[in-house]
Amino acid sequence: MKSVPYRLQFIAYVLAMMADNIEHVISYWVVFQKFHSPTLGGFAVLSHWLPFLLFSVVVGGLADRFDPRRIIQCGMLLFIVASAGWGFFFITDTIQMWHAMLLLVIHGCAGVLWQTPNQLLLYDLVGPADLPSAVRLNAMARYLGILVGPAVGGVIMLTLGPSHGIIFNTLFYLPMLLWLWLFRAPLRDKSVAVRRYAVRGFADILLTMRAIGTQPVLTAMTWLAGLTSFMIGNAYHAQMPGFAGDLGHGDPGVSYSVLLAADAAGALLAGIALESWGRLKGTARTAITLAMLWSVALLGFASVRIYPVAIVLLFCAGFFELSFNTMAQALVQLNAPADIRGRVVGLYNMAGLGMRAFSGITVGVFGAVIGIHWSLGLSAAVLLALLCLLYRRATRKA
């Protein structure tokens, strides 16, 4: 990507995503040591994803109407407030359950204010021609943050301690905050979107659904995001320690780390391969096909008991996940009407990120009843069947 503004955004995005994961590492560890509460752990998942379900379209409407840079800055400020809040309660040793819940909610709301406007900012930075490349690179940045964040968080905890370390973590949010202000990230082309609709709150969800109902690509990609997130999402990551123990290959802690690294490595390779190759045409049917391959890889992973095969399948799952997610996101942005692009992207994020709140039920809760291998395998099989139906419908529409 030759765009200098985009390169600056990429660096700031990696640092902010790393800080997001560092905060998770430190705060979850301290809170677990303090309360030993599975309920609070479940609340952490809900507070992270439910704001996307409830407010993504609303935030998209705000990004349509106002400068998305300012909304992203509000998100960064909330991240800083959350990290500083954790640090204050850790230093004073006064944290209570409701303090932790409040800070988790603030962190979740910060994510909503960041992600949808940032996707719109990509469109303004690089334009439609380079948008698929920018989306892939940002997805790689997300996985880099997921990979590097826990390691950096561990080092910070060892050197500074959790209390001062999580306050130090606020510095990693500043590059994004300052870049959007001091370096004056480019504004959108005002000639593209003349109409500015009023933000109607939750009514925007129904209005946006109606608006995309006549556009097959937008409808198919929103359904794709919702189905994959509701049935599986990233809930299998939380169950990875159980899979590592069942596979019985050496130390469970090391096995767990290797399994997570295989999934992330596959995603990074997908970004590099698609970026350098550039011949995979982005269509709705291609995105659905890649999602079907993802579900097949996870179905195989849930079924096997051979550790090396499990690693290969998770690597493939990571590869296909980044491929179909970035392709779907680019298609949504490229096909969204200019005057409601924020709302359309918000609806896509509501389906793709908000629905992850329920994947803990399909994989996690059912896993406690029938076993995690069966719950993930059945979820993947049902998802594969639903994606086949979606592919048939997309083919007919085409």
C-alpha cells in the first residue's frame, strides 16, 4: 500500500489493537485473582460484544452524519479511561465487582466507537480501488495485535506490575488519537455523499435492512456475517484449553498456545498471500465458498484426535476466516450506497461482531452439556448446511 496516510493509520491501528489485548490480559488476570467469578468472566464476553449488537448501526449513522475521525477519537478516549480506571482501582486495591463490570462496559462501548468509523475512514483514505487491499491489511493488523498483545502484556506485568502496567498501556492508544488530530487524516470527499440523514436510533436498523433488501450482495454478506458469528464466531478460542487437554500432546499450556498460534498464523498467511497474489476475485459466492471451507476445517478440527492434524486444520481455519471476512467487508463497503454507507457497515458489524455474543451459547454452553468436540462439530455442520442454502440463494440472485 503506497498511501502514506494509510501507512500511518496501519501503525496506529496495530498499536491500538495491541493495547486492547494487553488490557484484556492484565485486567482479566487481576480480576480473576480477586473474585474467582465465572459469572464475571461471562459478563466480560457479553459486555465486549453486546454493544456491537445494540449500537453498531447507530454509530454508523453518526459516522454518516459527522466526521468519523472524531468518533474514533471518542473511542480511543474511552479505551484510555478504561485502562486508567483499572490502574486506579488496582493501585488503591479498592476494586469491587460493580467497578469491574462498569469498566468492561466502557471498554465494549469504546470498541463500537472505533471499528465502524475506522472502516469508513479506510474508504476515505484509499478509495474504492485499493479498499480490498486496505481491509486485508487491517485484518492482518488485528491478528498482529492478537498475537503480540498477550506477549507484550506479559512482559509489562513482569516489569511494571499489573497496576502500573495497565496505566502504561494507555500510551499505546495515543498514536491513533494524535494521528487523527495532529496529522489531520484526510476527510471524505464531500461531493460523494450529499444527503445526511438524521440519526434515528434503533429505527435505523429496520430502515437499513429495508434499504439493502433489494441489493443481493449486501444482503448475502450481512447474512454471511450473522450466520458465521452466531453459530461459531470466535467462541472456540475460549474452549482451546479444553481441546489442548483432550488432544493430550505434551504440556497442555504449550499445546494451547500452539493451537492458538496456528489459527493466527493461518490468518496472517492469508493476508500476505491474498495481498501478493491479488487474483482471487471478490464476489459474494466466493466469500460464501471460503466460509464453507472454514466450517469444514473447524468440523474436522472438532473431530480429530491427532495433534499435528489438528494444528493443520486450525491453520486452514485461520486462513479461510480472514479470507472470507475481509472479502465480505470489502464487498459491503464497495456496494453500500454512499449516503448510508455508515449505517450499512454498522449493520454488517452488528451481524458480524454483535452476534458473537450468542456463539458462547452454541459452542460454550452446549459444550458443557454434550462436550466441546460435539458442540463445535455440530455448530460447524449446521453452519455448513445454512451456508449451502445461502450460496444457492446468492447463485439464483446472480
